[in-house]
Amino acid sequence: MSGVGGLRNVEAWRTRIPRYRFLGARCKSCGKLHYPPLKACPYCGSRDLEEAQLPRQGRLLAFTSVYSVEEGGREESPIFVGLIDLGVARVVAELTDVTDPSRLAAGIPVEAVFRRISEEDDEGVIVYGVKFRPVPGAGEGD
Ligand SMILES: [Zn+2]
């Protein structure tokens, strides 16, 4: 089995399969946006939520490095996990494409990308999900 070509598949999927849009859930009662989507709003308790497209770009508020990656995870360590302000919502997500950790800082622009989350499961399905990467070229002096 080979995962080669995965990124190309992601490019195709994210335009063709709605599941690969960056969706959260908006509470119809209080208007709060949640990501990942929830079945009930933790703020007001309403169960009346609808799908909502989330902005793909935001700003990194804070981040941490994680050195113990759960079994079955990637070999690389550490991974970086960030708190990201999308304006309409704040999300916690893995940061990817971090080539130089010293450039991670509160306030840098980041954008959502679809990346492999886990290897193939028993049915041969490779799971993809949203991660955030520093916006290429933004805030860099070179
Ligand atoms: Zn609510």
C-alpha cells in the first residue's frame, strides 16, 4: 500500500466532496460558531445548529509543542498545536509545514489546509482533516 499521491487526491477531493470543505456548526439560537461541529451548543444548550463555512485564514493566538505523539501517529516529533483566531470562532488545530519553529509566534497569519490525519485504517481509508500552516511568505523577512 502506498500513500504516494495523497496530496493530489486532497486537491481533487476538497473541491468535489463537501465533506472536505472547512465546516463548523452555527447555533441558530445564539449565533455562536463551533469547530469541530457540535450537535448541541455548549453556550446556550440549543440543539438547533446548522453547517457553516469557516474562514480559511486566521491568526495564531498561541501554540504549544507536543513531544509524545499517540501510537499510530506520525514519527515526527514534536508536532505543534495552535489556538487560532478565525474572527468568527477560535479553533484548536495541529500546525503543519512548520519548517522553522522559531518563526511561530502569536499574531502570525495562518491558513487551513487539508492534510493526512492518520494512516490507512482496516478498510484502507486514509483520513484527512484540517490543519493550519503559516501563510507562506507572510511575515518573513526573506
Ligand atoms: Zn447557542
